[in-house]
Amino acid sequence: MSAYQPEASNVAPGGEAIRERLRRLGAGATGRAPGRPASMPRTGETVATAAPPATSLETGLAPAAVGDGVEILRAGFGPGHRHGRCAVGNALRSIDHGGDLGRTVWLDTETTGLAGGTGTYAFLVGLAYCGGGQLVVEQLLLRRLSGERRLLSVLAERLAGARHLVTFNGQRFDWPIIEARFILARQRPASFDAHTDLIYPARRLWHRVLGTHRLSTLEAEVLGAPRNHDVPGWEIPGIYIRYLRDTDRAALDPILVHNRADLLALVLLHGEVSRILRAPLDAGVALDWEGTGVLVGRRGAHAVAIECFERAMRDACEPGDRWRVLQKLARAHRAVHDPDGARRRWEAEAGTWMRPDRFRAHVLEEVAKARTRQHDIRGARAAVTEALSIVDELIDGTAGLHGAPAAGVARLADRLRARLARLVERDG
Amino acid sequence: MTLEQILDAYRTRPRFAPQFTAWRTFPAKRAQFVEFPETMDPRLRHALARSGIAQLYTHQAKAFAEVRAGRDIVVVTPTASGKTLCYNLPVLDAILRGGGPRALYLFPTKALGADQVDELQQLIRSLEVEIGAYTYDGDTPGDARRTIRTAGHIVVTNPDMLHTAILPHHTKWLRLFENLRYVVLDELHHYRGVFGSHLANVLRRLDRICRFYGSAPRFICCSATIGNPGEHAARLLERPVAVLDESGAPSGERTVAVYNPPVVNPALGIRRDAVRESVAVAEELLKGRIQTIFFARTRLRAELLTTYLRDAARRQHVDPEAICGYRAGYLPSERRTIEAGLRGGSVRAVAATNALELGIDIGQLSAAVLVGYPGTIASTWQQMGRAGRRADRSFAVLVATSGALDQFIATHPEYLFDQPIEQARINPDNLLVLASHVKCAAFELPVRDDETFGPNTLPEILAYLEEEGVLHHEDNAWHYVAEAYPAEGVSLRSASPQNVVIIDTTEPRPRVIGEIDLPSAPAFVHEDAIYIHLGRQYHVDRLDWDERKAYVRQVDVDYYTDAQIAVGVRVLEEFARERDAAHGEAAVTFRPTIFKKLRLATHENVGFGTIHLPETTLHTTAAWWVFPRARVPEMGTDALQGALLGVAHALQNIAPLYLMTDPRDLGSTVEIRSPHTGEPTVTLFEEIPGGVGLAERLFALRRELLDAAASLVEGCGCEHGCPSCVGPVLELGPEAKRRALHLLRDVCVPA
């Protein structure tokens, strides 16, 4: 048998033949389906948005004039500029308690793909910062992919003095992409003392209330500024990729408008989150009190957290929800060194009517622990005995319990029996 | 009874002795040791000494020296010859020397990677130096991934993860790529066919990324014995590789035999069933408490074997639970239990498919029984190598089935011992494979106009991808601009990454018992099929094709099912033709038609049913032979049809002797009047989309294959045709054998 050599016939038929074979084999199926036309107003039409038009500062209008492939647009917003219920000046005041407002940069990017990875370009980098007594929104637009190095140099300059980065979902999405772009361009990525990603507090404060924590929903419901005629995020990569081919710069205007609106919403949401977390009980907006309690508890305001959790208890009907909040409440009481507060809370919960389910058994277990600490051994035994009877009932009729809950109940039964044995011993 | 006594019994008892067509004994081989290399870090020497290694085998020392000299190597030595030290020693030595070098270990499967990382960590622990060696695969938790990316000296992963998770995010792996000094490719023989073709392209991508970060890693490869390790490695790496194939490891005396079951129907050429006969042979081994591994070619056979072996175990008063099956489709946890049972000795016998052929650590067994020729000489030796102890005697036997190739081997056993082992083949330049990796490469870094990536077709592929909207050309480079993450859509293992999930609904709570790859699903889990899993029979109640789910129920019936698939072929383009033979690109359609119910043990037909499933199409490469009508005017249509089927049967069965391939990687079909050639035609096609070069090779061997098929038919002992040559006489007619031979010898002239 001779050594295998690929025969010329299989490797290099004419160019057209290769493309024809690729078509037949169905290669390249990940290419974009012909994008649907952008269904939003073009420049010149009225765009219902809070953002005023930006001025193109460093480029002419025709694509040919964009010598280095980067277009920079800038817009300013005075303190009195309102976006829904909120004004820029108030928002910046709420944020500025650490005194680093001058070194804070808000950032939002638009990209060629939503999955991440090194093949994803950030073709528009929007920045907001304070300057000259107003909020400046600056946008770096990549007019040609080959202009990326230049865009990154400008970005590095702008970020050079910043200490604090603020984004919405930037920890997972925007910033890793920017970091990757810097590495690919063989430049050093900027670094910050802190990166605040508002998606995490926003989720705690509003997800359960609004059923989502998307920026556009928060903008409408929290800031009171619903967006009209906005280009949907999933259409943006397609619009830009089309632009790369036909260089119709006007097609990008809706994206620039969208990005400016996102940045403004980011700053104002940051203001709202700061204001709420400083004094949540008087915030005057609909909040998920459980999530709010967690956030203020993390900032050390345990007394406020306790009140937040009590409000959450008022809203909670499902036994599972009540059990979850109660555990947090008990932890908060312990954090302020008030074990008795925790005990009272468990007793109160056990005293109200509850379905005899596993959550009631959990509550009774806690009551038993609290009573034991109070040396009320009889009382503790009563609570454990009731809990055990519930658990045994559940285990006998396990038709509805499968997997993890069933295993949890079994573990609970073991714990209760062990506890009962110890109590009986102490009781004599 | 000892193994010696059992072997004596085989050679003397009239029930078995006449059936052995070959019996060869290979003498024990003594270990060849050398001292530790002077240059090796003393800490490493001490750690080895502590774990009982005072000297190295010659091949380990040679590997160390070659790698130190900066050469790429491939180590080709038998199972259990201490291959892992061939790469662990130079890698750990380099890390101990400092400078922060890193290494990437690639194993074909997750299980093998996990095995190796355990062994590696033991060695590192005895070094008492902080060296991070981590597995990075689909099961690695998110928070651990960050640590591995920044702190892992040795990252153990598989080609799939490199392809989908590491290369497309290379900026996060900056530290690894900047300092990458070694890449270890173990089980190199596994990377052939479509998998190897993909891997070669993944390595082309790895090379681009390393160059970007300024590193140039050396490759340390290990392989089981194949005919062309150096060439194969060179083809994968696209540069010359030094071959180290002299093992210094010891081995005990081994006996290798070939066994042909007795003929029960001379007229029809029917021999006793190989599965039953293997169990009869193995009963002696069971009785003697000899730990034995059985290899079956198909899942069905592995399951039947398990069933029969358990019956035999009961007769020999061996716990039937000590007999296990092992094949694809078992859950990973089930497999781990069986592997541990083999190492620990609680499993006395295992009936496996080639799922166990790879380097999975199951310890050293005393006997191996191959039920049917595994398809290649290389995998025959690999499977037989599972039996082999460093000091004691071992036994391996191939039990021939009635299949054509098996009968050829059983009657020409010298072929097995004297023929060079097959060569591994890949085709990294398969257009479909290449194009999909060009796409991935562009995603990772823009492709510059002056770059090369494989063959000279790159500009055309780039232009095509731009037409498709995947790439955008600007400023002397091609940029990826599609939204989708390209690696997700490219499976390295096959063209269809999907599996059908098999769900048991016997109990009120349904549970998943296994999976089957999509192309195999119509044959195995069509509605009313009997699917066998862990030795139990399941009836397929429903196959939800769109949802990829098969719902099954446990049953106890006395039959199994065998599906019939109608195959059609359409030639799309002819690449080359020499008189009556040609090869090219083809569209092959598969239409499941009926299934037969066959009684267990007797295989008699007890009924049939219709399969209602959609037709599927495969774009692939094919080779075909033309038998001009005018040269056989005497044959009627039926006669010709039978003869063509006989030719196809013989060709398809003999072809694997010349290609390192699983018999199932080739399909065949015949046409009385092919729309493409206009003549009676026999086509062999590759089952892999786009093909991996097998068809081209078939074309190159067009004359040789016809001659080999003719001598197969001529040399067969049957009268009128049998499954060992042209196929069953009942299906083809009594004259088919003579006519097929006529077609092979006189009618087709492939230049």
C-alpha cells in the first residue's frame, strides 16, 4: 500500500467549482439570514427620546471623510435635563456620596454579536462622564473595522483618569469584550478600582415586582420614561453588518440614538438605586422588599433590613416564600445581636395558622431551637413532636414529593428525631 | 484450572481443537531499563523513586531526551508500557526548571482525561511542589474555570473543549497561550477519519493563536500501534515528527489464536453462531475464574453476549452479576462502576463494544475473546492487547463470524500476523470540514490576505464565506461578521451532533436509560423495534423524531428486530474516471422501509412491520464500478441484479482490509441502470458527510479491490454463495455466486 497522497482532483478544482461544491454541501449555514429592514425612523424624523441629537465633532459627513475609521459624537445634558420622573442633576447628587463622581465613567457598548467571544466587535462604545457642570455623553463609532486600534486608543485615553466604572450587565458582557479587543489589538486594557454592574442590584430590587429586570422595562417602570420607536437590541448586529457592506451611514443613526438613551437611563438608574439604598423605607417606589433587605443588609444597615423583611412578610403568602424570608429575618436579628427578636418572630409565625406542610415543619424546628436556647425544654419537645407528626404524614403520602424535596424531608425527619432524643434525655 | 491447563484442553479436546485455524505463542519479553537521565531534575527523580520507580524503560528515557532536544515526537508502544511518563516527565521537568512554562493535554474523551489527571496529580503530590494540573471540560464549574485559566500549569481537556470553549475565548487564556511550551496528544490513533480531519484543523487554529501570542509549543504524541504513526502524526501536525516505537516494557508470554466455528450447513455455508460459540469457548475460562474481556462489533451482539454469558455463569456457579456489558449508550456512572469492578476483580467478565477499546484503565486482564473481526488489524491487536500481563501468561482469541471478512481472516490467518497494520487516514482538506474551521479561525483572529490555512483553496473558501455573509473583507484581512458563535455549529465527532434520547416508561415515572446517535436511530429505535439495553429487552412504543425522543417499555419476548433501509445514490460531480471506475461527490438517500422480527438463537423470520420515518440525505464522496450491459447480454435483469448485489457485498466486505476504517464507515448500493453512468453500476460511498478520503483511496485501489473480491468469492467453500462471499443465496439466487465472479473477473475493466 502506498502512502496516501491527496490527489490534485480533490483539492484544487477551479475556484468557481469550489464555491459550487461548498454551496451543495451546505457549508456556512451560520451566516445571517437576509436581515429584515430596520423598521424605525431615520434621521430627520422626530425621535421621541430624551436624548438630544449629538454633534459629530471629529469627522465630516461622507464615509470617505472618516480617514481613520472612527467617528466621535458628543452630547451634553444639563442638571435640569429630565428623563421621565428623574432629573440628571438629582441623580448625580444621589450617586455622589463617595466624592469620586469626577472619576466615574458609565459605559455601554453595541456589538456585532450577542454571544461574546473574540470574533465579537464592539463597534460603538458609549461613555458618560461629568464635565463642565453637565453630563457628557460621548460615543466612539467604528466606521470601518480597520479603525479599531484607533478607537481603542481614544477609549484608553478617555478611561485613563477614571477609577470607577458603571455598567448594566457589563461584568459579564460589555467589559470582557472590551478587554478582549484590547488584547487582540496588543494594547493594555484600562483598569479600575471598582466596577459597579447595576444589573445585580436591579435584579434584587425589581425582578420579582416587574417580572423582569431588563433595562428598557426598568427605564419605563422605575424612571417613568418609556421608550418609543427604539431599535430592538437583537436587530443591532444585523444593521451594523449591513452597514459594513453598503456604508449607508444614516442606517446607524437609530443605533446611536438607542445607545445614548441607554447611557442616560444607566446614569439615572444608578441615581435611583443609590437613592433607594440610602433610605429604602421612604423611597416611594414599588420594590421587592426581600431583595431590598438583602442589599441594605450587605451595606450593614441591619435594622433597616429587618423592616424591609417585615414588609416582605406582609406581601408573602406562599409558605415557601415566607420560610425563605423568615430565615433572612432571623439572620438579620442575629446580626444586630437580638436573638430574642428572632425567637419572637419564629413563635409568631408558628402561632399563626399554617398548612401542615414541610415549611411548617421547618418553622417548628426553628421554634424548637429557640426554645431550647431559652431552656424551655417542654416547649421545645412540643414543637419537635408536632413537626415530626407533620413530617411522618408527608413521608407516608409521598405521592407529591420527588427528588430533592423528598430527600430534604427525609433529612429533616432524621434531624428532628435526633433532636427529640436529645430533648428527652435533658428532660429526664 | 489454570490458564495453561485450559489452553491445553483447547488444543486437545475434539470439540475445540479442529476449529483453531491459528495458534501462535509470543515469548515473554524482559524489561529494558536505563538510569534516570543526568539532566532530570533531582526532585523528579526522588519522587519517582518514592513511588517505586528506580529506573526508566528505554522508550521513556528516549522520549525525555528527544523532547529536551526540542523535537516533536510520537511514542508508539503497547498498552501498559508506561506511556504516560513519556510526556509527564519532560513536562514536569520543564515546569520544575522554572520560567513558568505551561502545557495542554488533549485526550479524545472526558473519561480518559479524568483518568490521567488523577495519575498526574499523584506524581505532583509526591513532588511536594505547587504545580496546578486541572481538568477543563464541560463539567468544570464556573468559578473553577477562572482559576484554571490563570493558574493552571497543565490544563487537561479534549479537542471539543479546545474547539468550542478555549480557542474562541483565547484572550481569556492569555497566560496559557503566551507560555504554552508543550501540547500532549494521547491516543493519537483515535484521531482518524472525520474526527482526525477535524482535529488537524483545530490544530491549525491552535497554531495561529500560539503565533499571535508568540509561543511555539512542541508536540508529544502517543499512539497505539498503527501502520503509519509518523506519517499520521505529521499529517495532523503538518510538520515532521520523530517516531519512538521500541518499547522497553516487559510482557508475559501470550498466546494468540484464531477460531472458526464449525460448519452446520455446508450447502448454505452456515457456521455455528459466533456469539454462541464464543460463549462455549469462554465457559472454560469462566470455570477457571480467568478474568476475561469480550469484544463484540455491535451493541446488539454485546447485549446478546451478556445475556448468554450470564446463563453460562449460572451453569458454572459464578455469580451472574459478575458479568457486565459495556458499550456506548450506557450512562457514565454505569461505566465507571464497571471499570472499577474490572480493576478490583469483582467483575469476572465484560462484554464490550469498541467503547472500551481506548486507553480506559481497567487493569490487565488474562484473556480476551474477540467475537468477530473488529474491522481492522490495528484494532484487532488493540483489543487483544487488553489481555496481557507484565509477568503472567495471557490468551487472546478471535472467533470468526460468518461475515465475509471474518471468513477471509479465519481461512487466511497469516493475513492477521504478517500483513502490515493499516494506516490511519485523515483528510484535513475535506472542503466541508475545512470551510467550517476557516469560519472558526476568522472568528478567533481576522484572516490576513497573505495567510495560509491548509491547502491553496483558502481564498476561494474566504470568498464563499463572504458571499454567505459570514466574513467581511477590509484592509487586507477577512473579519468575522456573522452573529452566530461558529464553533457551536461544528461538531468534531460527526456531522450530526444530535442524539435521540431513550426514555423508559415501564414505571409510572419515566427515566432516561441511554442515547443513540441520530443516524443510527432509524435502524435501532424505530417504532415496534426491540431495543436491548443492559441485557434487557425494550419495545419502542413511540419515536418522536422531531423531539429526538424514543419512548420504550420493558418487555420479555423471544425475538429481536432487524431494520431494512433502502438506499439511493445520485452522482453530483465526477472527480476522476479511469475506464470503468470513477469517484466523485454524491447525494445518498436513506429510506427506512420494513423491519424483520427474528427469533433469538435460531434467527428465523417470525414476522415483519413497516417503518414510518422520513427519508434522509447524505452528501458525501463515493467510488463506483461500471459493468457494461453489452458485455453481459446473456443475463436477465433479475440475474444481473443478483450478481451486482453479490459484487457489492464482496467489495464492501473486502474494502476495509485496505482502509483503516470501521466497516460501517462505508455503505454500498447497486443500480441496474445508473442515471449517471447509464450502465449497471456498483457504488461504495462514505457514511461521513463530505467524506474523509476513503472514496478517493477506493478509486486508487480500483483494480486491486476487484481482484481481492474475486479471490474472496472464489476461495469461499460454499456452493452457491453465502454471507461470507456474495451474500445469502436465498436472497440472490443460486447462480449469483458464479455470475458475480464473472462480473468481477471479466466484465469491469477499471484500467
